[in-house]
Amino acid sequence: MAYNILIVDDSGAMRSVIKRTVEMSGIEVGQYYQADSGKTALETLEKEWIDLVLTDINMPEMNGIEMIEHMAANGLLSSIPVIVVSTEASKTRIKQLKEKGVKGYVHKPFTPEQISNEITKVIGVCHAGND
Amino acid sequence: MLETTENLIVESLSEALETMAFMTAMPPEEEAPKPTQSVLVNIEFNGPTSGKVELLGGTDFLKALTANVMGIDEDDKEAQSKSIDAFKELVNTTCGVLLPRMASSPAEVFDVTVPQAREFDNTQGWDTFVAQENVTILDVDDYPVAVRLSTTE
């Protein structure tokens, strides 16, 4: 199965790095989508079929937490797994993110292995949940 | 206290550079020529301790950083067009490495701002910044980069 992945980060350079990392991981990707804020990500989620969201937290206009809360409140979007890729390191805040439904977390700066391991783990968990 | 603060920010920047861009920060052996065009980026944090991290680098360093971060050639047009973007990400990541080291507990929460950038098209920007207190100049793969951490309790 090929996965449609949405990468959300206000840094175009970081979106390119994450995309390249996913490409190197060997995960089969159908289509990549990119958004530079939570707001544009939600617009993409309304229009396109997305299987996995990789998102930053600290972004202008609408941050990642607000985007995750919008997704959680929307029946269809709430089932899409979200992995946070962020500099956030507080255990309190990571716990809060998981309580909001976030499936995985990667701390910046990350290695390619950390991204691919987390995606594999989350996709595997989601498969197990859907079986 | 001053030495500890300086060590913290230098170690955090070094880790961010090595992991993100495979670049190494060293104390300069000799004074490198100051960049004529430079960019200052900063990010502020608020929590148990509040403050600001600032980085200043020349445009040549920014191109090299962007090329390394993105895995592209320095002559690639994206190395130019996304250079400020990559530099903002470096200060964001440096702050992300720094804050857990400043925290007294992993549970402590900090709020951080979105990184801001300011461009200088002459050496005055560099001279003014490095003349301030608590500025450390590092040699990053032969490019001078200045860093400063300011804190308020």
C-alpha cells in the first residue's frame, strides 16, 4: 500500500529534509503534500486523501497543537495518524500531545533513522488497529 | 554562571549543527574575515527561565548550511532561496536542544516564539552584534558564526 503523506512545517528547508528522509526510508509513498501552517494543512486535509501527517508545532498563523485539536474534533480527520516532528522536549507537553491523539513524536534535530522508525511504528500500529 | 551559560549555548549549537547539517563548530584559531553580508536570526523562550537565542552568520555560511541540511549542491538555487529559512531552523533547533539542558526537570514547559530574521548588507551589522556582551564567535567549517544567549530569571 502506498501512503499519502502531508508534511506540515513553516520551514521549506525542513519540509524538504523530512520528504527526503521519508524517501530514503523505503516507505512506499503515493503522494506527498506540503503545508506551511496548521491552517493550510487543514485546507489540504479537507481536499485530499491523507494517510499520515508529519507536523511541526511552532508555526505562525495556526500552530501544530491547534491543528491537531481541529483534527481531533472532526470525525473524518480524527482517524488520520499524526506524528509530531518538533524541538519541543517537555515531557508534560509531549504527554498532552499524546492525550490529544498524537501517535508518534520525533525530536529535532533528528536522524533519518529516527523518522523512519517512528513512521514504521505508527503505520504498523495503525494497521494493527484496523485489522 | 557566565561560563556555564556560554558553554550551554555553544554545546547546543554544536549539537544542532552536527545532527542537522554535519557541520562542526570549533573555537576559532585565528580571526576569520568578517562577512560583508550577514543575517541575524533570533528566537525567544518563556518559562521557568526566559530569554533569547541569537545567531549571526554570513550569507556564504547560510548557503553552505542550507546545502548541507538539504543534501544539495551549494550552487543549487534552493541553497540560496531557502538559506534564511534553514538558518531560522538552526536557531529553532538550537533552542530546542538548549531548553532541556536549562530545565531543572524534564516536565518543565517553555513557550517559544517563531524565529525572526534580519538581514545586514554591510559589515556594520556584524560589528555591532559581536561588540555586545556574551557573544561567542565560532568557526563552523571555516565560516565565522556568532552566537548569544541572553536570559532573564
